Amino acid sequence: MSIIEINQKTCNKCGICAAECPRRIITLPDGGFPEIAAQVEAACNGCGHCVAVCPKGSLSHRDSPLGLSPKIQDGLKITSEQVEQLLKSRRSARAFKNKPVPREVITRLIEDARYAPTGHNTQEVEWLVIDNKKELDRIEEVGIDWMRWVIQNMPKQAAEANMEEKLERQKLHHDAFLRGAPVLIVTHASKDNPNALVAAIDSANALSFLDLAANGLGLATCWAGYVYFMANLFPPVQEVLALPEGHTAYGCVMLGYNKFKYHRIPARKVPRIIWR
Ligand SMILES: Cc1cc2nc3c(=O)[nH]c(=O)nc-3n(C[C@H](O)[C@H](O)[C@H](O)COP(=O)(O)O)c2cc1C
């Protein structure tokens, strides 16, 4: 059985599916219906563009069945000004309310984040969600040991990052790494990924989508860069995260409800662009 199914009653053989296919493996032989020859099926990356682009809803794909490919609703289209304001007004939160985020909400955000582009449509980003205060507190705690380790073993980097000062503040406040956020989200994937660079980009894309989706739902995020470093270098944090065997962290983000509301969009550097 082919990986695509054509409704021959509604397909008008317009050929858009073939023209859109990124792998160029859909053909319309001799004016017939679209097909993917058995010998090139393996080249399909299951992106579902053929389903998405068919104006008649006549094509279903094994990896993107018509029933799981809802129609795009024109009524939900947002204006360019709304998109622009969403992009410019999202901020990295540094003060979170002491309010848990329901798991259904987190699941919804992750489901939205699945739609971020991934190299070759591999969709290999996996998720660890920690909403357990004990484990989050433990990360803050072992972070103190990590800072001591950096100060001792990487003095130049420690000085550049004002680590001594940070260490003193952390001893008092215990919020340097997670800012009191009730949730930490870690993206992870196999360590042996031959495309580690792509995996890192896929993860950053997914977390950026999650950030925007979170803002749309009245939540806020902040990248947890230090936790990410620790997750890759510092065994006590790796123990807390306890990622699946053979996996490594590709990104860490805090999530929660922002204590404060932003009233303005801060200025950013003028873009440096080379035009040719
Ligand atoms: C890879 C990365 C790591 C970051 N790590 C941290 C972090 O550990 N702690 C923190 O408070 N902010 C962190 N940030 C947030 C940046 O400081 C923030 O994006 C920047 O100051 C701009 O502010 P904005 O996101 O509100 O526009 C990180 C951002 C990125 C992209």
C-alpha cells in the first residue's frame, strides 16, 4: 500500500502536491492521479506538505492522515501588527508568581512547539518537565557547588561572569538559576546524534515556539542558560535531571506566571545587515 492515499472522486489532478513536495517524489504519470513510486517512498520525510497544500482535501498521508490535519481557519488569522507586537513584547521573566502551571497547559505548549521546523523533519526533540519544587530547589543548591567549581577551575571565565559576586548572592537568595519559576523545561535528544548542530537548532526553535505560545496564554519563560551549562558539564545537575540513557540536554527554559506586566517595548541594537 502506498504512503499516500488519493480521493479520486475529488482530486482534480492540479499537481500542486507534486510541485510542493520538498523531495520531488510525487508524480502524476500520464495525466493520472498523484502517486509516490514504491522505490522512492523511503525518501519521503513525512512533512505532510502534500496534505497541507491540497486545495481539495483529496490527499492523505500515512504520517499526516487527513483526520489529524485540521483545516487552517481564516477567522483566526492575526494581523501583521499583532504578530509584530507579540514578537517584540515577549520578555524573559525574572520574577515568577508562586503559582503552579497546570500540566494540561504545559502539554498544550509542548504540542504547539512540535510545529517548529526541524532539520529533515526528524522531530527528535524530547521533553523533560520538572514542576516538582524539591528538584527545582536542588538545582539551585547544587548550582552553588558548580559556581565554586568554576571559580576554582576556570578563573578567567569566572571573573568575566562575576561569579564570586553571584555566588554570594546565591547563598542569600537561592534563585540565580531558576528565578523562582515553578517549572523547568529541558529539551533533550540522543548524545550520539550525527547532526548535533541540527539537534541544537531544532531544540532552540522548539523552545522559541514554546515561549511565544506561553506568552499567548498569559505565561512567561526565560532561558536557563546556566542550568544548560550545568546539565552538560556538572554531574550533580545531571543526576537531578536524570535524562534517559544516552541523551543530552539541548536547551533549558523556565516557565511560570510573570509577577509583573511590561508596559513598553525596550530598544534593541540597530540590525547590522550586509545586503548584496
Ligand atoms: C541561550 C540563552 C541563555 C540565557 N540564559 C539566561 C539565564 O541563565 N538567566 C537569565 O536570567 N536569563 C537568561 N537568558 C535571557 C537573556 O538574558 C535575555 O534574552 C536578554 O537579556 C534579552 O531580554 P529579553 O529576552 O527580555 O528580550 C538567556 C537567553 C538565551 C537566549
